[in-house]
Amino acid sequence: MAGVTDAPGPTIDVLVVDDDPVVRFGLTMMLRGAPDLRVVAEAGDGAEAIELAGRHAPDVVLMDIRMPGTDGLTATETLRRRPGAPQVVVLTTFDADAHVLRALRAGAAGFLLKDTPPDELVLAVRHAAQGRPVLSPEVTRRLMDHVAGSTQDSTRETARHRLGLLADRERAVALELGAGRSNAEIAARHHISVATVKTHVSAILTKLDLNNRVQVALLVHDARLEPPA
């Protein structure tokens, strides 16, 4: 598929969740155009998604947010609490609303707009399967600005207390994640190797009991902290 830069790897099993059968069909057809992606099931609501995820153990779930009955947010929270949880990428028509933020706080790897081109959709699924965030730095910063404008003082103090559990270098890396910087950018700014950055990120996730770097970024912005210029 033209435009997809990441080379295909092992087969990635995908569950597609949307209450609109036309949308499900379109997403499934786009994903089936990639040799390393396999749609193992389709669900029309959150309850069915939870049941099918337990049956098929997908690597990645493409999850619509707004659905009747059990919505995508509830399903995301349920799935991400499970051992061996699949990566969840939420589907939306909005790029910075409260629903997206709630999904990210629940551990979603990121989000995609429903009109995402096929090559970008395939690449996003591959990134999610690898544990990489499905958010560009620009989108991350815009979301963080949205968070910063709505954070209450009690939330800020709680977030700062949690970040205080980190060692100095881990905290510095966490602040860089809050700015939406990549591992390579963090390594260059702090004169350390990318491998060392990855070690710090792993330690941050373990100490703060978080699933991914997007949740770290949200915590940093709840604390209203920024890295040094």
C-alpha cells in the first residue's frame, strides 16, 4: 500500500468496533489491504466488543466512542483493565473533546479521525500493536493545551504528588513526554542515549502504574508543569 513506511511484521489481529455497519465495512476493507493485518471480528457496540475481545484476543481494537448501549469509553476502560489487554485506538469525528481525553486517560494508545486515509490507518494500527502512541506531537500538544485549561487545583496537586514519586531524571523525562517529544528528541536534549530514554520511560510507567506515554503526558499537564526551554 503506497505511503506506508513501516515494513510489515508479524500478523496483527484487529477487532473493528462501530455501530454503523457501513463504517465497519469500510474500515475492514482498508485493513485487509495490508498483508500483516487480519480483522478477526467486528462488533456493533461496546458490550459486543468486550465479548469478542475475550474470544479472539485481538492485538488492536479500533473503537468507536459514541455507540448506543455500552459506549466505546466504557468498553475501553473495561478492556484496558484486563491482563494482556489489547491496544485500543479510539475512532472519532472530533480531535480534542472530553470523550477522547477520557479514553486516553483509560489507557487508549491514541485516536484516529474517521476520515483517516487508508495508509495512515494501517500505519497507526502497526504503531499501536508495537506500543507506540497513535498521536502526532502536534495533536498531543493541542490536547495538552485543552487539558491545561480545565485542570482543577485538587487535580493539579494530586498529579504533582504522583510525579514526585519519580527520580530526578525520570521526572525530567516525564516532563518531556508532556511536551509531546519523541525518544530521540528527549535523548538529544538531555545528552543521553535513546536506550536510556526507553529505560526511564519504562520506569516511569511502572512507578506511576500507567499503560503508556500518553497517560504520562496527561498527568504532566494535570500538574501544569513544563520542561525547561
